[in-house]
Amino acid sequence: MKYTARNAKLWKPEFGFTTIELMIAICILGILMAISIPSFSSWVPNYRLKESARYLYSNMQRAKIGAIKTNSDWAIYFDTGKNCYYLCSANGDGDWSTTDNNTIVEKIDLSQYGSGIGFGSGNATSGVPGTPLPAGNVSYPDNGAPNTYIVVFNPRGTGSGGYVYFDHRENTTTYAVGTATSGSISLKKWTGSAWE
């Protein structure tokens, strides 16, 4: 049929895919997925580990600002035995031996991140900055109770110095979050040979 203005309504161009074109597209998509899934599954634990380290970094900032703002000590209480830590504000008594007599602002359970995230030094061979790795994966002062450590920020924004080490069960990446006695807070990643 010859195309003319009169029979334009009858003529329709053909759109769509043939079965062979569709099968080729599905095969290509399958190959791309087979290549990307292994790298994605190794990426997820490292992403979650980085997220947990960044959240501790922000909670340290929060404790420092809270101490300055309220003119009282704030602390982060680490319990490596329970794989968690607490952000606490003091009730003015200065006793940090437990969290019972202080206000718990937030409890952070590291298992909420999945992927086996916890306190650990992973594949790191030295602590920050070039110090030996601490036995409990936290270099802050021992709090008296087993597996508990504490970093305290005072109203001037300064406090105890030390680091907390995080890893995941694959031990391919390690992060260290810590403070200097001057109150500066840092987040570091183990590169395989040094901290950056």
C-alpha cells in the first residue's frame, strides 16, 4: 500500500524488540550482574564500618559541644563486652564508674550496623600514631568495670586522649576514632601499612 495523506491513519510504523534482541539484552544484563555482585558484596561491610566510625566521630563532636554548652562534663562510655557505647551527660557528681547515675543521651549498639561490625583492630599492625594497639581495642582509660572505657569532655572542650578501633569480621579495613587532650577529634583509616 502506498503511503498517502488519505490512508495515513492506516499506516503504523513497527516498534518493539524481536525475541533475539531481547535475549541478547538479558544475557548482557546477566553478565554485568555476575561481574558486579561480588564487588558490591565486599563493598557493603566496608561502607557500614565507615558509617559506624563516622557516627562515633559525630558523637564525640556532640559530647564536646554538649559539655561546652551545658558547662558540665559529658562522656562516651565504651562497653566492648556488649559491643556498644553510650553518649552520656553528667548529673554533676563527676562519677563515671557506671552509666547509672548519669543521663544516657543515646546508646549505640554496633551490631545495628550488621556485617560483624565491632571493636577491633582488624589488619592494623600499629596503633595511632605509631603506638602499640591496645588490648581491648580502646586506648582510653579503663573505667574499673571489665571491658569498659571512657572518654570525658569538660566544659572547656578538652578531655582525655585516646583512640577507639573498629573493624568487621572480614578484617579487611580498620578505622580509628579518637581525641587529643586538646579536644581535637580525628577519624583515621588503616591503609595496609599506615594510618591516613
